[in-house]
Amino acid sequence: AVISELQERFGNAELAMMISAALIRSDPNKNIIKSLQTLQFKRSTGVFLNYVDFYRANK
């Protein structure tokens, strides 16, 4: 997926800052940028929650 490639290339924190900056600057592309931001959040949250589930199951 697009968000995976971007996270791999720039890192999670750097990508989040880039998306936020682009959202402020870019009126015509706000919907696309907002979608990328949502995808990044959902992906990161899913990874974290899967880790918590794994940790609890293997205590």
C-alpha cells in the first residue's frame, strides 16, 4: 500500500510531520492528504494494538 511505502522510506514520525505540513499548504489536494493521514493513523494504531494483544497472550 502507499502508506506502507511512505512509512518505510521516511519513517513514521517524519511522514506524520510531512502530511501535516502538506495539509496546511495544499488546498486542492486536502482530501487526498487527509486520506493519507487517516491511513497512517489506522495502520499505526493497528500495529500497536496487535502488539498489545500479542504481549498479553504471551505473558
